[in-house]
Amino acid sequence: MDTTSNSTATTMAGRFRGFLPVVVDVETGGFDAERDALLEIAVVTIAMEPSGLLVPQPVVAANVEPFPGANIDPRSLEVTGIDPDHPFRGALPEREALDHVFNAVREAVRVAGCQRAVLVGHNAAFDLAFLNAAVRRVAHKRNPFHPFSCFDTATLGGLAYGQTVLSKAVLAAGIDFDTREAHSAIYDAERTAELFCEIVNRWRRLELGAAETAVPLVAQGA
């Protein structure tokens, strides 16, 4: 059985077995990925420093036109503050919105020497479901994301800080969080990316510290 750990790898391809973590946040017209509108999508790719620490890259985002026949629950709009009919919203059709963010993701995958992206999200199953539903609707053939694997910062936040709510986990990680900006795909994606990197880097620093303080057996007279 292969018990090799990749946790101290100094390349992204080596760290996550050829996958590039990419944070995704979506804002929607409800909770049903098949029936409710996708209204915003934002992605943040992750890079690795020579030390092996992760750093978020600039966000890429798009406002999205509701697909024909899409349901939009007014209660969801009250939470997000999105006006789907705003004349200056600059929304793109789903296919164009996906192309816009996918192009950035594919380039990041290439630069990192990875084979595919893996979605990182807070309650990631929600974001992945809406992403996959949009891909199916437009019959997109070049989706760079793994269809079902993902990293969930709600779970990771619970493990690292005992907090599963995004704002509380972010604050516990020592990162600022402005509740007035929350429920925007861009803002939530950026904070989620910072949280993910801080959790992974925390583990990396622990391992580096343990390696520095370890005393070789020969020095102990073994």
C-alpha cells in the first residue's frame, strides 16, 4: 500500500496529485440547481510559492443571465441583493459566463502543470451542483473541473477552528470579514480562498516546524 504523503510537496501538481484547487462561489435564485437561476459565478485559482505555501490569485467573475424558464425565489434576492434586471449589471448568457471563468481556470491548470481543477467551496456540494447543472444546460465540452471531487471549507473550518460558518471560520483564521459585502460571489470566493490557503498553510507550517525540531537518531546515539 502506498503511504507516501504529498503534504510537503513544493509543486502544486505534486501537492494534490495533479489537481489544481480552484475556489468557486455562485449566487443563485434558490437551492435547486436544475430549476433555479445561476446569477453570479466567481473563481479564484490557487498558486504555490517555492516554500510550498499556497496563495490566492486574482478573482475572475461574471454576472449571469437567468436561463430561459429559470426560477428565481424573491427570498434569495433579498439575501444577495442582486437585481437580475438591473440595466448596468452586464450579465452574460450562461455559456459565455462559463467560458469566461473556464478559460482562466484552464490557463492556471496549465501553468501549474496539473491535469484538472478540483472545486473548493464553502458547502462545496452546492456550488458544484449549480456549476454542473449549467455545464449540462449549455452542453459545455471543456469543463476543467472534476465532476464530483471537491474540497469543502465548511468541513476544513470545522476541523481547523471548530467553525463551519464562513464568516466565523474566516475570523477564527485571523482574516477580516465584512458582513456587508457577504453574499457577493466575488467577496465570498476571495474570503473562501484565503481561508482554504490558511488552513493548508497551517498544516504545512506545522510539518516544517516539526522537521526543524526533529533530532536525528544518530545524534541521540541510536
